[in-house]
Amino acid sequence: MKEIVIDGIRIPALGYGTWELRGEECLRGVRSALDIGYRHIDTAQAYGNEAEVGRAIAESGVPREDIFLTTKIWPDRLEPAELRRAAEESLRRLRTDYVDLLLIHWPNPDVPLAATLGEMDRLRGEGHALSLGVSNFTIALLDEAAETGVRIVNNQVEYHPFLSQRRLLDRLRREDMFLTAYAPLARGEVPRNAVLARIGERYGKSASQVGLRWLVQQDRVAAIPKAGNEKHARANFEIFDFELTPEEMAEIHALRSNMRLVSPDRDWDIDEA
């Protein structure tokens, strides 16, 4: 497993995403992922599955310290006192004293970012979060976050072969941060792409495996594909026994456009295609 190392923290580059997984399906999925070898699990309060994620981890037999666990605070709970309550609730549901990465799920322009990050920093100081980050932040919002002086290490955003994030990635790398790619398979578009399938044939891999390999082979990029069954979770995990050539990486980069699937009407950073 490739790892990203920032501030002495080791982040597995491939994680198991749990968006839309509920109840027993989530419980089985996380258990299976941990059995396969995943050690990076991503959840959020808004997913409604923290309790199942926490139970699966507790019952897995995998030491808690071997798992990189991320959760996210919803934007209506970013006022400092409410954020603290929300974080404490998450920890109880997750059956843990800390998360490895605590994120703001979406920005909230009605709550001062300095106040939110300040409270998150206090939670980190108390040991309830080992690192802090954000999700769905633009470069302008990252600049605002930097002005608070609170150290953040991650921005979780939509990223796949059909959405360029070059400008954002350049910004994150300059600040010694990493990007976590959600929707890394572009909600079914990656598996159907002929270029990715053709490259995969050279290695005995699927288009999805090539797309995920392209992501994690980039510097400071992690990916958190969701898999509803063990077969898909295992296939997603089997991307570390081959390496794309520079020419193949460039060919996949050339697929980029601005095909945004999540909240396309927001004021996102736009790269030239």
C-alpha cells in the first residue's frame, strides 16, 4: 500500500468510502474492507453510518492505531460550541477517543472560518483529532483558512480522470497538504471509458483499476472509492501490483475536462481543459 506522509502521520493512499452505505450493508462493507487489507476508512455525520463504521472497526480485530479514520462535520454544526458537541457525538458513535482526520464537510459562509478552525484546533490539542482538514473548499477558501494560522493537511474534493484539479493540487502541494478524491470512479463513467479499458488490457486490469491507479500514483493524492460488495472492494484494492508509465499517465491526464458531478452550480475553481 502506498502511503502519504505529512506531519509524521501516515495516510494510506487508498481508502474505503462509505457514502450511501447504511445499516447492515455498511457494517458488512467495512468489515470486508478491513479483512481485504484497507486501513483507511472514510465516513461523515451526514452519511448516517458512523455507528456501523465504529462497530465494524471495534469487531474487526484490527488495532485502532493501525486504521486511519476520517469523519466530517456538517455545515450546520460549525459554530464552536455546536461543533464540539457534534465531534463528541461522532466519537461516541465511532467507539473511539479520536479520529485521525477531522474535516469540515462543506463550507458555511455564515460561520466565521476562524471560529470553526479554532475549535477544531482545540479538539486536536485535546487528542480527539490527530489532524484537521476541509472538504469542498476552493483555493480562495484555503487562503482564508491559512490566514487563521490553524494547520490543516487535507482537502477532500471530487476528482477523477474527467475533472481537472491541477490548480488546486498545485496549491495543496505548495502548502504540504494532500487531496482526497471522492467520486474517483465518476459515478460509473470511469468503468465505461475506452481509453482506460485499453490501457488496462496491457496489465490485465479493468478501466476502474486503471483510473484508481492513476489517482494514487500522483503525488499527494488519496482516493476513497465506495464499494457495495466484497468483489468490487477487492478489485479496487488490487491496484498496487502494476504501475502506469509516464506516457499512460499523460494519456489519462488528457481526458480531463470540467465534468463536475457534485454541486456543479457552486463557484468552483476552473482549470483549462
